[in-house]
Amino acid sequence: MTGMKKKKLISNFITYGIVIIAFIIVQIMQSTGNLSSMMTGLLVPLCVYVVLAVSLNLVVGISGELSLGHAGFMCIGAFAGAFFSKCTQNTITVGGLRFFLALLIGAAFAALFGLLIGIPVLRLKGDYLAIVTLAFGEIIKNVINVFYVGVDSHGVHVSMKDQFSLGMEPDGMLILNGPQGITGTPKDASFLAGIILILVTLFVVLNLIDSRDGRAIKSIRDNRIAAESIGINITKYKLMAFTVSAALAGAAGSLYAHNLATLQAKKFDYNLSILALVFVVLGGIGNIRGSVIAAVVLTALPELLRDMAEYRMLIYAIVLIVMMIFNWAPKALEWRERYLGRFFRKSVKEGK
Amino acid sequence: MSFLSYLINGISLGSVYAIIALGYTMVYGIAKMLNFAHGDVIMVGGYAAFTCIMSAGMPPLAAVLVAVVVCTVIGVLIETIAYRPLLEAASSLAVLITAIGVSYFLQNVVLLIFGSNPKSFQSVVTIPDLKLANGTLNISGVTIVTISSCIVIMLALTTFISRTKAGQAMLAVSEDKGAAQLMGINVNKTIALTFAIGSGLAAIAGVLLCSAYPSLSPYTGSMPGIKAFVAAVFGGIGSIPGAFLGGLLLGVIEIFGKAYVSSQLSDAIVFAVLIVVLLVKPTGLLGKKIQEKV
Amino acid sequence: MATMLEVKNLGISFGGLRAVNAVDMEIEKGMLYGLIGPNGAGKTTIFNLLTGVYKPTDGIIKLDGEDITGKPTIEINKAGVARTFQNIRLFAGISVLDNVKAGLHNHYKYSTLAGICRTPSYRKVEKEMDERAMELLKVFELDKEADYLAANLPYGKQRKLEIARALATDPKILLLDEPAAGMNPNETQELMETIHFVRDNFDMTILLIEHDMKLVAGICEELTVLNFGEVLCQGKTADVLSNPQVITAYLGE
């Protein structure tokens, strides 16, 4: 095994370790009564954001494409998962199993949409891809918003007008109520389930990155024309990164849905996509562990510093701009090379 | 008659989109970047005019003028501080993310100053409504002003670009930055000028938008901004007549979508248009194809 | 000797501009063949036609008897054409080793799931890839820098890495686009030896574009001279370089 491989392996284990240690600390705090009710309520959303950030980093950092529609995939996963759980509430009575299936279904639906959207869209590049993914995210949100779905003894009824035009039997159950969304999803989500989903997500993403497929994805990111010249199928690998990322976002959505009394499509707007992007950028584009930490810190911190809440988004905005200029502006890079050279020298070897 | 009034409303909304889209398309043509914050400059323009009228009691026309000046200055500041350092950056992603940061910055600064409650905007238009066909067709004063300002701006801009030295410099920079520089054109100045014009137009668009839909909040600009970008892409990004055409078509499509399909789905329809255009003809209606050099 | 690359009546127009016109070329297996000509003569365009970046307007390209005209780049690479670029195109964000392993992509396979789950087949294939990639890096004396980010290699070594990556795809013919550009005389001398070594040890056919006449005269066995997109002269290197027409094209009237 080469030195670099060992380093990577250790680095991956540190990432898993951080998640597990965080879980243990929270458990201890909870059992000793040191965790405020506000923080307790934040545990599952934290897990949701971590998975969302890590999955988006696969597209932005590893595949090198800017997607601004990640909330859309989360939305699909959330509604698919919640829909499934509502329908099977009485048939599958084991909460854990039902939730596991709901996560899978959320991921599967999001993956399906990721694939369907990705096929046409990934031909575009850069700004156009960003704006089209944004458009898809908005379309998904708007379309789910107008659907009414109910189930009765005759099967599933669908309408785009209102719940009364579903024409259900009296025994029917309204599941999706247009803009009001889905209410009464069983609250199957737990912090433990969230942590497991994070670990699975990390396992999939970290190992994918370091495999033959991951290498292909990164080579396309670094130079599309050269990747083509050595026989790498651009569409296939772009699509792979996009679909896997969508699936994970879908699972995150399903987790999110099972933690809420009311699930509404309007929550999954483009601001959520941008928030995920902020996590990715601040954690370091392409740095998976960074995404985990950024998502946790940026979600927990504003809640802990209530007084600062007003300034939160403003600070995010400024940090976003400063980070980009510091990391990418040719003049800033020159300056860094000159004055901070020693601190960045080690990045010459790929073991950061 | 309702068809005709929808059409007129569509053209009116489309005129606003067209004015915003002009800013997008000029900046994209010259700096090759998607200025995500452009929509928020519109909102800033709206607030500037609002403050002038409500707090300072200025006459509407003066308020518009102040708004234009404010936005022009902000546009140039954004360009110099945030975008210029990244102009030669290796990653186009960096510029786009910075632009998103600027967009959030503007929204949140306004949020802190004015609060999140929507303000009801008093129309700056004092022209009476026009009643046609025995009063069955009503064209509002705002509509008349909007459509005519769009046409005036469009003509003025075309003349500016084809007749003035600065306009020719803009064309040259959009064609080839390096060559333009060698010809003695100050590229940075030209790009700043482009941002200035685009942002000034955004202020006008902001005032017109708020006069037609009189609710003003820190998020007022973001959706019309994105839609105007759709319009710019639709018409062919980088092309000024394209922005005009794309804006009008998009406005009409949106209003018809609202009227005949579903008011909740009208945004989805607009975005669907974008997707179809990009997939079928990525260069837009009037754009030209660029091939990557190997 | 068998023919490795056969080009007949190759041409392409961009809009009204005829960039390449009626080019014929025949390169025998194992030959070191040079494509020279003044700037803008259409040399790189021919490379782009040979590798499927552009589709020819007319003409036929045959590789080892197989018609590859107008096929997509990936298929042409799989058929056995690999290339380097005039302006180096490495995968800057991954390691030197991974650059070569990316080149091995189509020759060593395991499923995506095996990669994620790290199955024994993943370990086995990755190990084979590492070994093969290190072998190639040794040839170009890059083995010590295997863990470096490609972006951090010095210029000369980047050029070499590009050749190593192209060779990793196990091609039948290697196209080198100005391999000596930006090199000093010592580096060029070293490069000539490397090219010879590659031809002899990998049993490779090599077609190269070059402006450095010392390199061309030193290693190319046959030449095609292009001017204004058309063949000006073709044949043995010594004959071509002493042809008065070629001298005129290069030095002007």
C-alpha cells in the first residue's frame, strides 16, 4: 500500500470517527440532562443538512458542476417517503422497518428524477447547468404544490384542482393536500437513524470518490477534453455523480419528512439549495469532511447565538464572497504564495 | 376582449423582464459571467425610490432618478469589489458562487434596514388609464409607461452601442478581451461601464415592477431576476434584441399560463420554457454558437 | 510492413473556411512520423480530425485496417488512438499516479458497487492498476512524484506525464502535439530519447507535430509538410527537408 493510500484511509476513518464521537457526546449529554430542548429538536435537522451537504459536494466538488436544484431532489425524497409511510402506516406496524423502506423509497425516487433530469441537462455546462437545475428545483416544488392525492378502497385518486374533486369514498384518506402538503406522517425519524444515514452517506461518497468511477468523475472535472481522449464516457460518469447525489439528497428528504408534523413543498425552495451550497463552499469544495463540519457548525451556531440570528445570512453572504476571492482570485493566490507559503506548502502533496 | 387584455398585461410584464434581461445579457456578453445579484439590484432600486417618495417626499420622477444613481453606484461597487478580482480566476464556479453571495448580501442588508414586512409601494405613474372599445379594454397608466420606457431604453441602448466610442469598446471587449486591450481599450473601465448601465436599467425596472405589483420586500427582486435571466437565455444571451424579444415572449407566456393553465403553475411553465430552449437551441433565439478550442 | 494509419482525401470546412483539404497520409506500423508546417497550416486540426474532436467533411481515416472516420472520440481511443495536447491538458486536481490510472480506465474493470463496498475484486484490480501505472511512471522517471498533484509537477514532467497517460490507454498509435514546446535544448534531447524508447519498447507507431527542426530531423523517419491545409510535400525526412518548396514555405520568398 502506498503512503498516500494509507493517508487517505486514515483521513476517512477520522471523518467517520468525528461523526461517531459527536453521536456519543450527544448521547451522554442527553442522559445527563445537559442538552437543551432546542438542541434536541435540532438533532435530526442537523443530520439532514449534513447528508444534504455531503451529497451536494459530490456534484459540486467532485464532479465540478454547480447544481442549484438540490432542494428539489430532497423534496421528491421527502414526499415519496412520507407518502409511503402514510399509506403503509396500518399495514407495516414495525416503525423501524417502515422507516427504512421509506428512506429507500425516498432515495429511489430522487435517483430516478436525478437520472431523468440529468440525461438532458448534463449536456449543458457551467452557468447554464446551474440555472437549469435551479429551474428544475422550482418546477418540482411548484408541481407538487398543486397535487391532491387520496387513497380509498377503490385505489388512488389524483386531482390538480382541490381535495373535493378527488371523488373519494367516505372511507378514503387524503394524503397529499396541495399546498398544505402531507400532515400526520409517522414520526419515525430519530437521531440514531440520522447518524446511521450520515455514516452510510459518507461510506458511499468517500469510497466512490476513491474508486475507478470516482477517478473518472474527477478526471472529467479537471479536463473534459482530455478525459474523452483517454476513452472516458463523459455522460455516464457525470450522470453517475448526479444520480448518486440526488439519491442521497432524497434519503435526507425522507429523514426530514419523518421528523415533521406537516410537510409542505414550499419549504424546498431555492434558498435551501443555496444553503446547502453555502455548507459545501465553506467546508471546502471537494472536501467531504469539511461539508460535515460546516453543516453542523452553521446550523447549530445561529441557534446557539440567538442574538446573532438576524445577521446570520448576512455573515454567510460575506463569508461566501471572501472565501471565493481568497481561494480563487489570481492576486489573492499570489499573495498567499508570497506570505503564507509555508502554511500551504504541504498541499503540494495530495494528502490534505 | 379578455385575450387582448391578457396580451397587453403580458407585454407589460415582458417589458419589465426585457429591461432586466438587458442588464443580464450585457454583463454576460462582456464579463462572461452570470450576475446572479442583478435581480437584487432591482429590489434595491425599488427601496431607493420608495424611501425617496415616502420619507423625503420627493416627486416621483426625482425619486426614479435617485434610484438609478443609487443602483448604478452599487452595480459598479459590486463589480469592482467582488467580481473584478475573480475575472481571471481559473474556476467559473468561483464567480458564480460569489455572485450568489452578493445576491444574499444585498437581500440581507435591506432586510436589516427595512425589515421583512412588505412595503406597499406607491406607483410613480400619474398617467390616467386608457379605456378602449367602450370601456371593455382597460390599459393602465403603468402599462403604457412600462411598455414605452422599454421601447425607449431599447432604442437608446442600441444607438449607444452602435454610435458611441464607449459602445464600440463594449462590443470589442465582448468579442475578445485580450485583443481589445491591445487596441488600447481600457477593459476594466468598459466592464464597469457595462455594470453601471445594467444596474441603472435595473433601477428603472424595479420602479416599474413595483408600480405594477405594489408590494416591496427584500425578496422582491430574486424571482423576476431569475425569470429575466430565463428571458435573456431564451432570446440568446449576449444579444440585445434577443433580450428584448425573450423578455416580451416570456411575459406573455407567463400571463397566458396564469390565465389559461393554472396560476400556481405559471412559474413552472416559465422554467419549463427555459429548459426546452436550452435543450433544443442552447444559444437561444438570436444567439450565436461558440465552440471550445482544443 | 503493414500500414497502421491510412488517411485518404481528408478535409474539413468551418463555415466557408477550408481548414484542411485533400490530405493523404500513410503511416507504417512502428514508424516515427512527423507532421510539420508553418503556424495555421492545419496540423492540430488534423489531430482533432484523427481523434474525433471534429468530424471530417470528407475523406476516410483507417486505423490498422479499421474505418474510424467520424466516430466519437471515446470510440476512437478504444480503437487505439491516443494523443497529447499542445496546451497541456492534465487532470490537475488528482495525483500523478491517478492521472495514469485514469488512462487505464478501460482496461481494468470492476463494478461501481464493488468500488463502494471495497470487495476483494476492487482490491485486486486496484493493485494491478497501481503496478501497471507505476511501471509506466518509471519509464518516464516520474515514479518518485507519483503522489504529487499533477498541477505541481514542473513543466517538462507534465509533458511526460501526458505521454504516460496516453500510453496507459494501450494505443496502437500515439499522437504527440508539439511535445517539445517550451523545453530547453537539454530537455528536448532527453525527450527525443524517451520517444525513441517508447517506440522501441512499446512497439508503438508515433505521429508527432513539432516546430523544433532539430527534433524532427533527429527522430522522424518520414514527414508530411502541410501548408494552408494541404500537403506540400511528403517522404523521407532528409528528402523533404532539402526540398526547396519546403524551405520557401518556412522561410518565405
